[in-house]
Amino acid sequence: MKDNIHPNYHEINVVMTDGTSFTTRSTWGKPGDTLRLDIDPKSHPAWTGVHRLMDSGGQVHKFNKRFQNIGVKSQESA
């Protein structure tokens, strides 16, 4: 194998969304850096089973406004 082609593998600190932390080895950042997670197994719906509708930039409102008149017609209006 070629020399000096692999990234530096060192210890970093990882802080979860609830504030707990642990030390691991990674190629991310510099030795001793702290990686703060926005999403982790304690908060992500794939692991928690709780699904929240996150509306970034009003996308859900735009969708609902655009398609508000599309739907199943009732028997009375048919």
C-alpha cells in the first residue's frame, strides 16, 4: 500500500441531543474536537417510532394551499 494516503484517525468527543457524550475514534475534525449531533438514535423517528411533521420554510403550508381543492367529492355534491 502507498504511504501517507490514509486520513488521520484520532479520538473525538461526541455529544448527543440529550447532552450525554462519549469518546470515539474518527477521521472527522482534529484530535480532541467535539461533534455535536442534531439527530441521533434518541431523537430520530426511525428509532423512536414517533413521527413528527417538520415544516422547514413553510413547505407543508405551500403544499396544502396548492392542493386544497383536490380531493374526493362527496355523494351529495355529485
